[in-house]
Amino acid sequence: MKRKSAHEPKAKVMSAADTWEDAQGVAQVMQGNLLRAEPTVGLRIPLSVFLSALDELSREELVILRQRVTARLAT
């Protein structure tokens, strides 16, 4: 079996238990971030991005969008 070493010679190599604890901590942080994430639309973009894009549309563009959405909801 090959002996492993840290990328930095003076750094300590983590034990399997330390690695597991570290991974669990990262998983908890990621789970917390997921719970606080913004709602998404079908495009899989944050809702705030979609709403911001809507704010940039002209009245005519909004009318076209409304017609498209109305047609889509009718089906």
C-alpha cells in the first residue's frame, strides 16, 4: 500500500474520521443553503432574476408576454 502525504509537506494529513466529520459539516452547510435558496421557475433560474428581467421589458413586450402566458395557461 502506498503511503499518502499532504500537498504541503508541513501540513498534517487528515484521518478518515476527521475527513468524515469534515464532509458531514460541508453536507450540513449545503443542506442549509438549499433550504434558504430562492424559489426557481421552470428555467431553473432564481425568481429574482426572472422578475428583474420582466422589469426591463417595455409595455409592448409585456403585452406579448401576457398573450403567450395566457395561451399557455389555456392549454
